[in-house]
Amino acid sequence: MSLTRPTITGSFGVVASTHWIGSAIGMSILERGGNAFDAAVATGLALQVLEPHLNGPAGDLVGLVMPAGAARPRVLCGQGVAPAGMTIAHFKAQGLDLIPGTGLLPAVVPGSFGAWMMILSDYGTMALRDVAAPAVGLARDGYPVLPGLARAIAAVSPLFVEEWPSSAAVYCPGGKAPEAGARHTNPALAATYERIVREAEAAGGDRTRQIEAARRAFYEGFVAAAIDRFVRAPAIDS
């Protein structure tokens, strides 16, 4: 069997991801003294910016973590749970026998942010500001659009422009999908992460306390409030 990817080895550390910028960010964290879990969190947050067609801050996270010296890996389930009102009876009352593939009805409570914060708190060593900074910089200053991302946005751009204007504002500026290689920004996401970091640091100097405050900001604070406001307005689904 021939290999389609190079074998990577290293005496200091290795980071592999689906985007070269994400991998470079992970290595930069290791080079600054962070451990593997710090690097994973920084890479994961950055990929939410670089590859929004594959994952995002309101997505899921599943994984295996293997701390040094542990006898067995830990299974991490950051998959979103169903909201309290999402019952079979509710869907049947809407005349549905299948949950739609897009829109508000299939949405679950976002699991990825809480899972990343758990990894950082339980196994990491760095402050939230340090591991979030690369994602904030990419969202604020821009990143090159991958061909796959350009194709994904182009495929749904009519839906964005006609039915999901808030998505169009981010991914179809001027009503047009970005071309591959174009520089794209997401200032709203940058501002969100920056505010989460500020609210985390307002909890005091303890690293663990800051991470818990960030989790509260997402699931109980301003992020949750924004999600609540958004989902109260009707939106087309599939």
C-alpha cells in the first residue's frame, strides 16, 4: 500500500491538522513553552476560523486525549445535546417525520467550546488569551480562502443571500462568494472571542477560574443570549 501523506517525525513535537496555518499555530504554541493540549486548543480555535465549512464555535468536538503517564486515553464527548423542547412530539406537531438537515430545527446546544475549555483547564498550562490569540488575529486580520471553502460558500450563496442574510453578511460580502485565495475576515467572531477573553480575565488571575468564566460567558452569558435572540426569529430550513 502506498502512502498518500508523508511520515512526520520529530524530537521536539509534531502538530498535524487539516490546514497548514492551523498546524503552524500549534507548533508556535509548543515553541513558546505550551504543552500538547495548549497546542491542540489553539489549533482547534484557529480551524474554526480557517475552515468554517467544516467546523465552528457552535459545532461539536469528539476526541481522545492521552495525558503523559496515563494508562488509558480519555474519551472526550463534546457533542451538543438536544434542547429541552426538541422532542419527537414537537417535530410531529410541525408535520415533520424527519429532522431537517439545515436551519434552526436541527440545531443542538453547541458542544465544542465547552470541550476545548475542558481540555485547556484539565490538561493545558497556558492562559486562554494566549491560545485564543491566533484565532482572534485570523478572524480580525484575514486569512486565505481555501478552494474547498470557496466552493462550499458558492454552493450555498443563493440561500445565504435570499434567506440567511446574517450568513451572507459574513461569507458573501457584497452578495458574492469569495474566490479561492482571497483574503477573508470575520470581525464579528474576532470580537466575540475578544469579549470572552476580557470577561474571563475579569474573573481574576487564576487560570482555571478564567477558563470557567469563559465557559459561563459562552453558555450562560452574552453568547447564549445572542443565540437565544437569533433563534426566536423564523428561518427557512431544508
